[in-house]
Amino acid sequence: MTETNSGASRDAIEFHYDMPADFFALWLGKSMTYTAARFTRSDMTLDEAQADKINYHLDAAGVEKGHRMLDIGCGWGTLLKSAVELRGAGSAHGLTLSPLQQKYISSLGLPNVSAALESYEHHHPEEPYDSIVSVGAFEHFVKPGMTREERLDVYSELFRRCAEWLTRDGRLSLQTMTWGDAGQVERDMNRIHEIFPESDLPEIAEVVEAAHPHLELMSMENRPEDYGTTLAEWAKGLRANREQAIDIVGEERFKFYLDSCVGGSLLYRRRRFYLCRFVFRRRGR
């Protein structure tokens, strides 16, 4: 039976993410992390800032030795690997809609790490999780054109599931792009839907409102400059490896990713988009 999702379809996810891992390795840095880093010092390298982001989410989600962790939208498995190798997690399971990402993670053969080609809407864990992380996936959970009520219904169902899956003291660490200072006309003209088909950004207020019945908000930070700097670093990496990148994906796709990084960096620096990190814990503790 074909799975249907409230947000981006498998085809839409594959359009943006299903490029060979060798291509992304040219410009994402050592962590192979295709989400905003966390630049807490002005002299940080991209790799240092990505390591800071990874540690932030592991700390926020309370990942400890022996814990079970779920990563919703796990990318190429960096957080899964880090949870096991850096924090001693007993198991780290990832969900992705990208066949190439799932295949890549499986090929690593990491102990206690697994990944499934599955939407969170079709996930049914056998045991509760101590920690849940989701970094850069929330943007794909609703489609353009949905009403605010429809969007809130989708987001609320996600948070309901997370609360149900978490242990009594469990935590969720969530990182997502959100709409920023852009007005409606500017939003309508924005190319975000061309870059990420069948996807749309949330408002900060929508995230908080949808989570409130199910999860307690512990903290939030809004750091669009993190994505502005990350995208600028990725653009440098793409330019530095232009010939190799074109050999792998072709000139048209190379230009697509480079333009997305350059344009996106400017929009984040102008705060048209925000980059938010939310930390929640289960209610009824």
C-alpha cells in the first residue's frame, strides 16, 4: 500500500535530497549535516559549528548512556551516530523519506544505529523513546496552500505522537526554519517552494500553539544568523569543488544548490527567515 503524508511526498523529498552522498560530501563538511550549524563564536569553522549544533541537540534531548533515541528526518545519520558514539545511547533510530539517505546509513554498519524509509505518520515504535530529535524536517510536514487550522492540526498530531512515544521524563529537541520578517507579498514571491517542493515554513506561534496541549516548552532560541553563515560556508565549498560537483550531478543541479545557498544566506541575514530551536518535555510528568 502506498503511504500518503500530510506534507511533502517521497518524490518531493527525493527532488532535493536524493543526490549522491559524494556530492554532498564535497561541501557540507566532515559532519555531512545538511542543516544549519550553530556558530556560538565568531572564529568557529563550519565543522566546529556543526559539532556545537550536534551537542546542543543531544544535550537538549537529554541523550544519555543506554537511552533510546528517535531522529525524525535523520539525513545521513550524523545525530544517530553521535548519540551512540558520543553519549552511549543504547539505540538510535532514524526516519527518512530519502532512499539514498536510508541506504547510506545502513551501509555504514554502525552498531545500535538503524534507519527506516518511513514517515513519522506511519511510525509505530515497540518501546518508548527517552529522547526525540528533529532537525530540518519540520519544514516538510505541511503543504503550501493549507489553512492555518489545517497546519495546526498537522503540527498538533506530530506533537501528540511525540508525547505518546516519549518516556515519562522524555524530551524533544526541534530545529526548524520559520517565516521571519517577510511580508505577505514577499512570501508569495519567494522561491522556497521551488527549492523545497510540497513544503512550507511554519510561524513560530504555530509551533508553540500546536505543541502546548502535549508538550511543555522548556526553551527556544532564534538564530537566523546561524543559517546565514552556514549557507555562506556551503556556497564556498560548492565553488571550491565546482568541477567535481558538476561531474557528479551536472551543471544545472550544481547551479540549483549554489543559487539556493547564496540567496538563502542573504535572506537569513536580512531576517526574512528565522532559524529556531525548541526544547520540549512531555507533559504529565
